[in-house]
Amino acid sequence: MKRTIVTLAAVAALAALVAVPAATASQTQVAGLSTPNPDGFTATMTGSLDGVWVLTGADPFWGGGYQVILTGTETFIGTVNGVSGWLDLAFRIETRWDPETFLFVPNGRCQHHVIGSGGNLTGTTGYIQMKDRYDANGNIVTTYKGHLDLPPAALLTASFKATALPANPNLETVLATCGG
């Protein structure tokens, strides 16, 4: 009888351990502004993302007429709601170009899916969507929003600060600062 009770207690304890869910990622909404830097390869991110966005590769495809489809990779280095690290992203944008000025016309959205991560953001997944528009002065303004799933460890390290980057860094400065 004692053996049966001990066995049942052990089985109940094991069942309780199995029933406890493992720590899961926390879905975080992000939004803010992306301001291109003069070098043409980086942008300063403000809002939920605070840091620098770096274009690391791009392949254009002509979609017919004046449509351009651009795919490639980018890296964000900085903080996501105070959690530091970096995100590697794959992007796709469908846009048009003006045949008179040969410039891209801001229209549509660009999707950026997280394909890798590091630092205190290791294990982060999700996507960010960017949208270009003209402001009242005719300048292009890029806003972003999205959902990132931050791993539990990232939520505990929000006080760790990213390496400071100079204002309007060029690609070489970003890579040198981040050990690339």
C-alpha cells in the first residue's frame, strides 16, 4: 500500500513537471522611423528599434514595365525595446521607377523577415514591414512596424546597452565597431 502511494506520488510529480510549459518567446510589437544616411547603405532607426540598419546585399529584378522587384539581406545593430544585439533580415520590395528621373518611386511596402540574430537578441524571430511616403515638403519618410518574438532570455537583459555608434555611420564604421 505504501509502495503504491509513493509510486502514485512520483507519477503525479512527473506529470506535473511535463505539464509545466517551457518558457516561450514574447511577441513584441515594434514601430518607428527609419532615416537614410548619406552613404546610401545605412539608415538610423528610432522608435522601438534604436540603432543602425545596414544593407548587406541586394538583387534587382525587372518585373515588367516600370516595376522593380528587389530582394536582399540587411542587418540591424542596436536595441529592440532596450534589448541589445543584432538581427539579420531577408527583404523583398516591389516598387516602380520613374523613367524620366530614373529614381525609385516610393509606393508599396517592403517586408523584412528575421533570418538570424545574435547578442541578447539571439533566438529572435519575426518580421518588420516598412513603408515609404512623401511628407508635406516632398521628402521621403520611411516608417516601420512589425512583430518580433523575443526569447525569454532577451527580456531579462533589457538593461544591457548596445555598442554606441557614431551619428550617420558609414558601412565600414558599422562593421569595424561590431567586429565585422
